[in-house]
Amino acid sequence: MNSKIQTIIFLLFSLVLLYSFPLQAQEPLGDRMKEKLKSEEFNVTFLLQTFGNVTFTDKNFNSGNGYELDANRLGFRGVLDGKFSYRFQLEYTDAPSILDARMGYHFSDQFEMQVGSFKPRLSADLDPNPGITDFIDRARITGAMMNNREIGITFLGENDGFNYAFGMYNGNRLQNENDGRFLYTGRLSYTFGSEDNSLELGLNGAFNQTKMERVGKSGLTSMGDRELFGIYAEFNRDPLFGTVEYLQTTFDAQELQAEETISGFYGTLGTNLNERDQLIVRWDRLEYDLLERNSDLLILAWKRKITSLFSIHINALALMDSEEFDGEDQFGLKANFQFQF
């Protein structure tokens, strides 16, 4: 009964947002905020997200029925003297914590060095900030295999369509302590075409020597020398866009006392219906060699810009042939109302 009531609230809320707010050609207050708080030297960023979850089957699927705060962030970034850059971002959802704290130096337009805490650039799905991802949740392979932030150094750049990033990190998330072993990462990609008609092909790889490393959100612990590799392709040909990515990691799992391999892929296809609406579908596959957690997740998403700062995202979820739920299919809805500046 409660899930039915919440579903009705979901639909009513979506209809109100759909028909009550015409897209504004001018937003004087928003423009005034941007003039005061955004420049090359000092750029303030905000992200506020509130989720609503509805589960039609097992209550353990899709975080059950209820509401939650997700990414609620405040950040500062900028470029000084054309060569030095900085990025500082805090997460406020549970308690204030540091996400990004990096500094950089541009040796040239094609070559940059960054130090501090930041994303390790190991997945195309992890690259965008949570306010502009195709779906409310990232692909499951990203969460299962990698940590969102690491502390270390990376060298990155681009030249004639080639993009590269090579890094060395502690390999234990945002902990300052290190066991003297490191995470080494690499990415190489090439982009064909122009911004409105492009195709990017890329390779990712990593080797983490760190012992007793928590492997993403898998609940497993690596005994060291964990390997990860992946390939991806992204295309954009207006109004269509999409991404396909495959990732695999192999490691000795302390909990299993055996070698485990986690692998999976996702395929995304979307279309810009108009200047404010997008419709996107995804097939998300996740596999474990030893643990019984294999499943396919199908997602249908609708995204709408209410203004340039406010938007709503609704995802319909179908988890198929999940071993965690004894093969029973699971269904649910997830919605996100957000402010991003």
C-alpha cells in the first residue's frame, strides 16, 4: 500500500514539473549568480540532489521505498596565471568530507600535471560529475570495481585527437596512510570527428599493489596485485548519443580465500527530444566468477531541464535473472530532483 501511495506521489510530482514550468529564455537571477560567482580564476559550484525510490517487488531492491539525500556538494576551482589550477570540493550528505583537493600545473596546452585527491580516470562512466550523468546511478561495474577518489599524481593531456592520462596513487581511497605499494593507472583514447559528430575509442588499465584494499562496493578485499582493464566507445551525433564500456578486474579476495574476477559491461543509447528533454535506455550487465551475484539491469530514463539550474530525472528499473534474488525479476522507480550551479 505504501509503495502505491509513493508511486502516485511520484507521478503527480513529475506531471507538475512537466507542465508547470515553461523553459525560460531569460533567467536574470541565475545570470546574476553566474556573474558574481563564476570566473576563470574563481568558480563556485553547487550540487543538491534529493532521491525518491519506489520498489514494486523485494524491499531490498532499489534501496527499498523512501527518500534520500545523495550528492550535496560545494566546490571551488579555477586557473591562475594561465598555468596553475586548483579544485576543492566538499561532500555534505552525511558529514562534511573532502572529495577533491587537487592542484595542477599546465606545462603547455597539451600537457598537465595534477597532484592531490581526484578521480583516477579508469572508467568513462566515472568521468562526469553526478549532476550530468546519463542515469541517476552510475553503471554497476564502476561501483563494484573501483574507488571514486584516490590520492596521488597524474599526468594528462591531448594532442591531435589523442587523449592520455597516466597516474600513480596510494591505492587505498582517501586514506593518507600507505603501505609502500601503489596503484598505477593509464588511459589512452582517440576522438574522431567534431563535437556534434564524434566518436571516441579508449582503453583503461590499472595495477594496484596495495594489500587489504577494499574493492569498490563489492564487499571484497584484495590481498594485493589487483589488475583492472577496460575498453569503451562514446559517440555523439545529434540528436543521438551513446556509450559502450567493458571492465574486468582480477584479484585474490581475502573473504573467499581464492581468486575472484568481476566483469561486466553497459550499453547506453539516448536521444535529445528537444532542448530540454532527453530519453535514454541502458543495458547493464554484472558478473562474478565465484559469488552468486550475476544479473542484468535494464533502465529507461527521462531527463528534463526545468531551468538552466533545476532539473528532474526519472529512471524505471528492471533487474532480470538476479542470483541475489534467486532469479526473481525486480522492478522499481527512482527519481532525482536537483539543483546544479
